[in-house]
Amino acid sequence: MLPVWLSGVGAVLILLAVGLARIMWLDRVTRPVQDEAWLILVEELSLELGLHRHVRLLQAQGPAMPMTWGIRRPAILLPAEADAWSAERRRDVLLHELAHVKRHDFMIQLIARIACAVYWFHPLVWLAATRLREERERACDDHVLRAGATPSAYATHLLDIARGLRAARATSLATVAMARPAQLATRLIDVLDTRRRRDTLSPRAALPAWLAAIAVVVPLAAAAPRVAQPAPASGSLDTIPRIPAPRASAAASRRPSAAIDTLRGCSSDGSRRSSHSHEGDGDVVTLSITVGRCAVTFDGDGKFTFNDDFSDIATLASGGRIVIQVDYGAHDRRLTIQRGNNGLEHVYKIDGDIRPFDDEAKGWLKETLTFLLRRTGFMAEERSRWILERRGIQGLIEELGELTGDYTRRIYYQAAVESGKLDAAGYERLVTMAGQTIDSDYELAEFLIAVAEKQPLTETMQAGFVTASKKIGSDYERHRVLKAALSRPGLTPAMEAAMLAAAADIGSDYELAELLIEVNTARPIDEAVRPAFFKAANKLQSDYEHRRVLDAVVKRTGMSPGMLLDVLTSAKTLNSDYELAELLVGVGGSYVLDDALRPAFFAAANNLGSDYEHGRTLLSVVERGELSRPVALAVLESAKGIGSDHELSELLLAVIKRAPNDDAIRAAIRTDAASISSQYDRGRVFEALSRD
């Protein structure tokens, strides 16, 4: 057997070696990405993920499936067409691949391959490796969606990438590719399932699971079959006296009372788990909840409707069947509903014994259905509307205290908003309650946006918005909420400043920059809001995003000198010469540099280390029109920092052409020209000066 086993091990390892060799070849021949936008984005997303390893970006010459590899020097491969991708697709693809890097999926895949090589003969090992790949992709998909990606848009990205791109030959054996067609169908279903929980397992919750797994696996691994010993010949099982099992008395002792079988007493150990699924157009519905020692299930096969108060089934399609069961631990109850000759038939059992479907059974059914609907969110929209009609807003608010699950809570909150029955005080109360009871970033954001679009924000609601928005951890969702609130009329300056202060905590430079640009476009930044706006802008680490925000302010019509002064003060924190020069060229080419703006403008220009960027910045001021004497002298003073002979001579020639013929200006030009080492460039300047 040993040669057979070794041949299998060798075959699997050879395939793995071929895949690794293909990766090494790709790593050598593929060019690194030089586009600054890509490099900035990967740095921002790495910071957002808490990923401290440097990740290399490589770009193929043609079509290639996005993938990642490497342990010490991880790399992400992008196709040639990636430069034409939208900003949203770039972000989603990089987030997915960086999640693989953070999770060390490449190393885990190598370990799984080695395990498959050692146990190549065992089908369960290959099945486990396949499931590992599937769950790995789902985990990274969930990370992208938790970071704020729109499920429908992300599903479109996956489909387009899987349809148009393929992994290079042999690389699938060792790399971690983004969208393999074989796994795509189930992944798309999971991505589009809005009810699927996408939370990560905390270390505190994971530890008991690991301990339980070790406690089960180690004894099983140590177990060995025992050789059965022959039974003694002197006796047989038939000679052992049996104890008679009492029938009627045991059945009676198993019968629970209604007081014992109540779901309110099920959560003694605090554990809770729920799931629900739907197939077709409501034809198959499965609901299941485990709370403490109780397990509740609802299996519906066939279209059905509830009665008016959701306490029973009103209609059921022909051939349909509904089974509702509660296992209380020591007891169980089961109700089967199906079509009979005289309408719906209810077959009710306690511990397997048929019981009449009387008032006590109907009360049990009502409690069980209410329990299921509250905790799974099934029929939440219909039931919330029913509560509003029967018990009003106060009844709905009281019902909110009985709900579990952020999705369910949000549906009920939103039903109250859309009912039209809330006054301003009711909206204020709901906003405060939602911020306190909804933990999901997406669900809380959806509710707050619905409120902002439905109702003018009173001062109390504005305060509730600020508090609730600070609770949202997702940069994308907080951006959405603050955008909806800041676009509404009637915000007080103090509340607008408070919302901008909440925006300053957004970690993603892209999301924060987008929000600030939207705010600047939607409403004037007055004196009361200016400090909060620029404090948020100064939190931007990306020079590109920072410059975009300041550039949007510069281009807005009707800017006050104070706003421009704040722009120039903020610009001094830009480290990129290109981004700073781009901003200053916009200011210098559009605005008159009066006594208030001039010092700040040239202080920012003097921070430019690149002679080319410094020269073109000063040239934008010179070429704007006829130069005033103070501005010309300031340009010539700043020009002393330009070391390039060509850049300095070109600037001085432009100053000679446009500046007033003033002795002080001519003296400053001579001083600057004297520092030019090139005789040709220096001669050009003095010749032009002599002709002037």
C-alpha cells in the first residue's frame, strides 16, 4: 500500500508545484501598477482593514482574473482593463482581495492542499477543502458588504468579472482568485440575501467553539476499534428479566400544562439562534428559532395566508401542508394544518398523542406564531401595518420592545414613519429609540435616511441624528446618513457643525471627501460652519482627496475671502507637490490675491519642493492678467526658491512681460536672474529686461 499512497501524494504535490511555479513566473514578468489613484486606494483600504503588511499591486498585459498570492510579500493581480473600472468596482475588488490577505487565505490554501495530498484517498478531505474555498469567498464577500458595498452592484461586479475574465493556466491550483464560475451561483444568492447575517465571530465567541471542537475531535482521533469478546455461553438476552414499561401512567406524566409550555420561560441560558428561508413566491417557507432550551420550527409547503390578527392560518393551497412544532426540552407540541373536505384541518399533538384543537391549543398557536413573527421578521411589513391600524402608534412602539433582530426592528420603525400618523414628537422619539436599539449599520442607516426624506428635521431630531450617526461604524453608511441629513433644509448652524464633527470620524478618505464635496455643493458654508468643515477636511490623509475637497470650495461661486483664506491655510498640510500645485493654480488663476489672501497663498507656494510645480504655480498668477506691484514682488520673492534655471528664467520672462516697469520690480528680477547658473537662460532674462 505504501507505493500506492506515495504515488497519490506525489501527483497532488506535483500539481501544486506547477501552480506555484506559474505564480513565481507571473510575479517576475507582471509590471507593478504605477497609477497613483490605485496606490492611494490600496493604502486607504489597508488602513481601514488594519492591514500592516505592504501589498503589491500588479497589472497583467491582458485579461486576467483578480487574484492574490504571497505570504511575506503579498501581491494582488489586476487585469489590463482595470484602469477603466468605476471607482465603486475598484474599491469592491480591492476590498475583497485585501480581505484574503488579512485572513492569510493563501497560506491556509497551501495547508489545505498539503492535507489533500497526504489524505488523497479520503473523499471527505477533498469535500472539506472545497467547502473551505467556498466559505473563504463568502467571508470576503461579507466583508465587502459590511464595508458598505451595495449588494446588487457587488453581485454585478462578480458576474461581469466571472463572465469576462479567466484565471491564467495552472494558477488556480495555488492562488486565491476572486470569482470562479463554479462557485458563482451560490455566492450571488448569498450576496443578494438581505436577511443573511454578515457579522464576524468575535474572539470571545470563537474560543468556546475551538474548545468544543478540540474536546470532540481529540477523543475521536484517539479512538480505536475494540475486538469483541465472545459472550458467555451460559446465558442469553432472552433469559434476562424485563421490567414492564408503564404505558398510560407514563403518557399522563409526560403531558405538560399550559403554564409549563410557555415560550417566555425558554431563554434561561441566554442562547439564541434563528433562521428563515423562502423559496418561490411564498410556496415554501421555513422558520426556525432556538432560544435557550426551546426549539421552534415552522415548515410551510404551499401558498398560505394568515388570518386578520396573525393568530392562525386562514387559507392554504390545495395539497399544501404546514407543520408548527415547539420542543420545550422535556415536552414537545406539534400542529399539522392541511386541506380537508370541510376546510382546514388542525391535527394537534402533545408528546405524540393527539389532542383536541381547543381554546388552550389555539392560545398556544397564537403565542407560537407571535413568537416566530417577532423574532424572524417574517411578514414584518404586513404585521406592522396591522398593529398600526388596530393599536395605533403607541401600540407599535410597545411592540418594538418585544422584537429581536435589527432587520425586524427597522421594518417596524419604517412602517411607523411611512404611516403618516406620527407628529414631530413621534418622529423624535423614534429616531432616539432607533439609535439605541438597532446595532446593524445598514439597518440603522436605512431607517435614518427614510426619516430624513420623509420629515423636516426638528432640533431634537437633529440631535438624535448626530447621536445615532456616531453609532454607525461603517464609513459608507455614516456617509449616507449624514448626506441625507445635511441635504435637508432647516438645519441650525450649530447642528450642521455637529454633523460635520460626526463626519470627521469617518475613517475612509474617499467617503469623507465625497460627503464634504456634497455638503459644499448643497449649501453655503457660513461663518458658523466653516471651522467644523475645515477641521473635517484636515482629517483627510490622502492628498488627492484633500485637494478634491478644497478644489470644490475654490470652484464654488460666491466664495468669501474668509473661506479662501481657510482653503489656503488647509492647503499647507498637503504633502504632494502635484496636488498642492493643482489647487494653487486654481486659486491663482481665478482670484485676485489681495492683501488678505496674498500671504497665505505664497506661504503655501513656498512649501512646493518641485521646481516645475513651483514654477507653474507662480506662472498661473502672472498669466492671469496685468500684475499689481505687490503681487509681482511677492512672486519674485517666492521665485528665489526655484532651483531650475529653465523654470526660473521662464517665470522671470513672464514677469518682465506683464509686471509694471518699476525700479523695485526690476531690481528684484536682476537679483533672481543673478542666481541662474546657465549663461543661456540668464542672458535671455537680462536681454528681455534691457528691452523693456
